[in-house]
Amino acid sequence: MMKQASEETYLALQRQLFFEARLLSAGDYDAWINLLADDIHYSMDMPQRRFIEERTNERAPKRTPIFDDDMTALKMRIGRYKTGFVWAENPINAIRHIISNVEVFESELEGEFTVYSVIEVHRSRLDSERKRLTAGRKDRWRLSETGYKLVERTAILDDGVVLDSNLNFFF
Amino acid sequence: MSDLDELIDFKTGRQKRVIYSDPDIYEQELEKIFARSWLFIAHECQIKEPGDFIRTFMGEDEVLVVRQNDGSVKAFLNTCTHRGNRLCKADHGNKKTFVCNYHGWGFGIDGALNGVPLEKEAYYNKLDKDKFGMIEVAQLKSYKGLIFATFDEDAPSLDEYLGDMKWYLDSWLDAMPEGTELIGTAMKVELPVNWKLPVENVSGDGYHLGWAHAGAMTVTTSMSVGGLEVGNTGTDNDEAVSVAGLNGHTVLAALDGQSGYGFYPDPTMAVDYLNANRKTVVDRLGEFRGKKLWGSQLNFTVFPNLQMLPGLNWFRIYHPKGPGKFEMWTWAMVDKEMSDELKQMILDNVSRTFGPAGLFDNDDGDNLQAITEQSRGWRTRKMDVYTNMALGGEHSRDEMPGVVSDGLVCEQNQRYVYRRWLEMMNADSWADVPRYNNLEEAQATEAK
């Protein structure tokens, strides 16, 4: 049984998730990167449609990542946005990161917390393109001298087929 | 001249935009292209054990590809022969029986109808179960790990269909002794785009790299790829070629033996692998393919909907879903001999460059979507679009089969893709589809 974090920690991390969401929606990646630990592992997998009785099958193929990024890879993604050559993002598209179902637990490591949340991303692009993507997230946040830092994020997209022609954003 | 002939002008490189939006043309494509062509359905490595299956599509028809008890492979329409329900909803797995969720009819992995609930009480034991087995594809054949099938029993053999494209395919599929495998599962994306647009793009459009992908190239490029430059300021016409006229199939090839890994920020591990195995590959494929093709940036297009980029190591099919929509399935494909560490690096890079959040792939969607939409208007659908770059540059080269033009920035390959499209759309049967694997044959069979 995982131990619930204190109310103070819960509130602090919920604030952090909401703050992070606002930065991501604004595309303020220079500020966002400051919320990440240097040893960040940021990942999201494609879900597979498999029969329930086969989910533990040993022949299951290797996981298929949409994101599987360390700090270098994340900086590369952000670097692409900063070139000014990502034509799909000019004019700027409207995007909202909605965070819900936040739960915070103590982890085995002192000063690190396991945080579950649900994210719903709304995008409004082009003339009438309205997209809504949802994912579950499991995070590990570390309390450092400069506040809480994201050490690990494992997200799982709900769609077996990605229903948007780009994912020029972060979950 | 039929109506179709007015849609494509192969000689001057012109297409009517209506081919990207018209529902009637799309219906004809399903019948004359997708129902007749050899289509990729699975890699041998995806279905290793008896009962292993993959669910995929041939055109808009849903298909189950199943490994048999004797090691052979069969492919069936994924539909119950009783009332038409989908038989299997999982993407892949292992089954002894496919049981329909509607009334419980059960089919063996060989497609035979084995079980019918209440067979005695409701059918009086008079149902001829032999007549209600799952419906098989007309032909199925494997080429060096890739399983293809066609609904057309009169289609030429897969060997003949692939023609001299095999010579190029072998520079990936048969370079190393153990061959290739797909790793991970399909990364699937649905795009509001006509299916021909990504095919022509990857078949020959080196022109868009330096512009559409300028942002991605800026942050990933570690070595020259065909001389392409951010901002479209450079190309190399000496060390890169466009190859077409291969029975409708096409190749883009840099000829430097390593640029396939040019869009890896740190390609060291991959380049070490190339250096360590170069001699093996030269022994197997000869000097030209071993040194000039293996490891280079290559774009392979197997008409109509299979594309592979060795080096970047992605493997992709497009499933049409109507005139303005398709599903794109991308895998990482690797040599089996590669280390687990290298395989993981490649899987990550495929995902990072050409997956659903891929740095390159995320540049293409809006452009191709807009072209589809700009082919729908009352006025715009009457307009033309052009693939008229490097006209008259076609020539032969002794070292390689096919029709060759210089450089990756060249629209020869797109012209040949549309030529093949027109040939198949105009053909009443396979007997009417010309066959050509070099410049002489291509010119001799050109429609008058």
C-alpha cells in the first residue's frame, strides 16, 4: 500500500503540475526545461490492442515509444521549435493542457514522490481542426534546493491510432 | 484518350488535382490498384509460432495474417462468413481458434469453420461447413522476410511484380546473412490526406527536405545527406541518384555508404556497425551495392503503398480510408545481427524522427493535408499540379538497373509513380499493364 504524501506536499505538487501545464500550453519551453531534473526520462508509449488473456505473453514485442527522451533529446525537440522553421506552428495554434485526477504518494526515495495524473490536451488548429487527446501519466518528482523537479514521466496515450497529424507539443 | 489520360501527363510532369479528392477515382483505385497489386501484409518475424496472427489491411479490406501449424502462412478476410461481423479485434497475438463475438461461430487458424453453436438443433445438421470457411487472399508469397498478398489470382508472380526492384531491396533485406526484423509494434497515425501524397513525397521528393524539414534538419544532421542543406541551398548531383522505371517502383539513393545515419545527432554506434560489417556485405552484394548503397540514405517505394528507408531504418505502409484519409503504420526495421543496444538506439531514433511525435514527420502532415483540401474546391480541383523538375535528365547507368536521373532533388520518380498509377487505372487486366525495368523498356512501353 502506497503512503499518501502530506497535504502540504500534495498541494505543492498539484500547484507544480498546474504551473507546468500553463508553461506547456504557452510553449514556454525555456521555463519548462527548468522544471526538469538533469537525469529526466520522459516517455510515452503507443498502446496495443491485445486480447486480455494474452497481455503477459512472452512473445509480446518490445514497447513502441512515441517519446523516449533524455535531456539531450528533449533539448533537441525544443531546439527544433526555436529554429523558427517549424511552419506548422506559425501562426501559433491554440492548445490547453488540462490536468486532473492528481494523486501524490511518497516513494522509496527520500524527497521523491510518485504522482499520478490524467492529462487532456485540447488543440485548435487550422480553420476548424479541433483535436482532443487524453493520456494517463505516472511521474516521479524530486524536491531539490530550487523546488520540485520532474525526474521521470511515463505517459500512455489512450488512442491506438494517433488522431492528429502532428504532436508538436508535450504531454 | 480516355478521361483518365487527361488526369496525368507523364511526359511533361502534370497531374490534375482532382485525383486527390474525387470519390469515384478513389473507388477505381481500390479496384484497379489495391485489389490487383501485391500488397505487403506482414514481416515473417511478426508471426513466428503456429497461431500467431497480425491484423492488417489490403486496401480497405481487413485481413488476418496467420502462421499455420506446418510453418506456412495464410491470410484471410477478417470477417465472419455468417453475418459479416469482424472476427478478430486485437492487433496481434496468438489464437487456436477465431470465434465470432456475434453467434459464436469458430474458425481454425487454417480458416476452416469448425464450430457452429446449435448446429444440430437449428441447422438440422445440414449446414455445409466446408462452404463457410474464412475467405483467403488469391495469392500469398514471401520475399526475403516480407510477406505480400494479392486479391488478384491473375496477378503476375511476386518475383515478376517486384522486377529489378529486388536488386535494390536486397541491399537491405539480404545485406547481412540473417536478414531483417521489425522491432516494436506499428506506430499508427491517421491523417486527413489522400494516400498518394505521402507515397509520391517519399518516392522522390528530396526537394522538400531542406525547406519543409529545415527545423528538424537543423537539430539532427550530423553528416551530409545527398548534399541537401537547410534552407534548400544545396544538393549533390554527383553522389546521389533518383531511380525509377522499375515496374512502377522507385529508389532515391545517396551513394556514400553512410548517410543513412546522417539524421542521427550521434551516429557513432551505427557507423561502427557499418565499418565492422562492410566486408561481409561487399562479399554478399558486390562492390557497388556493398560500398555505395549499403549504409546510404535510401528511399525505397514498392508500388503502391510500401516504403522503406534503410539507414533511418523505418518501414512504412499506408492504408487508404477514403479519398481524403489514410492510416500510416511505421516500424523500425533492423538487421538481426545488430546488438540490442544499437537496435534500441535505432528504435528511439525512428520514433524521434518519423514516429507520431517525429521531428521530421510532424512537418509533413499540414502540407499534405492542405494539398488534399486544395484539390476539393470547385475551381481548384480543375487545376493542375506539377512534377516537372529535371525533365529530360533520364539516363542509364551500367552499375545499376532502372531509369536514372542525377541527385535527390529531382521529380523523375514522382512522374514514374503517376505513370504506373495511370497504367493500372487504364488496364482491364494485368495483361494490359506494361513491364519495364530499364530505360529502353520504359520508353518502348510508354503510352502513345
